Amino acid sequence: MERNRIAQGTMDPSPDHPWAIIQGPQTKLLDRYQNVHPWKHNRVRLRVPEGQNDYINASPISLKGTKTGKESKYIAMQGPKEGSIS
């Protein structure tokens, strides 16, 4: 499924496409792995001052317990590179 979604996002570069991938100079500098990208519509955005880069390779995950129905929220992300920790 992942390969199919990447192909769809690559064939239709529209930022509104459900499988649009974040690409650009910031991703090459900040991503540890060049073959793992967050989907544009489902990425974590950093809270930064206006005009600063809000990119981090991270996606939110919400899981509901099967017995309790309680929702747990997590963030999945790549390990940060030394130059992007701050």
C-alpha cells in the first residue's frame, strides 16, 4: 500500500492530493532517511515564529483501546539529526 500511495503522490504533485509528499530543500537537510516522508495532510507542524520553518518528519497516531475505548495519542518521527535538535 505504501508503494502505491507514494506512486500516486508522485504522479499527481498537487498539494491537495491525499498522498502528497512533503519535498523540498528543508526535507533534505532535516530528514535522516531520504525515503521516509510524512504525508502533507497528516504531518505534525512545529509551533514556530511566523516565517520560520515548521517542518519536522513526524506524523500523529491515535489509537483506541479495544476494551476501554480510551484514545491514546502518539507522535511517530525519525530520530532527529544533530543539526535539527534545537
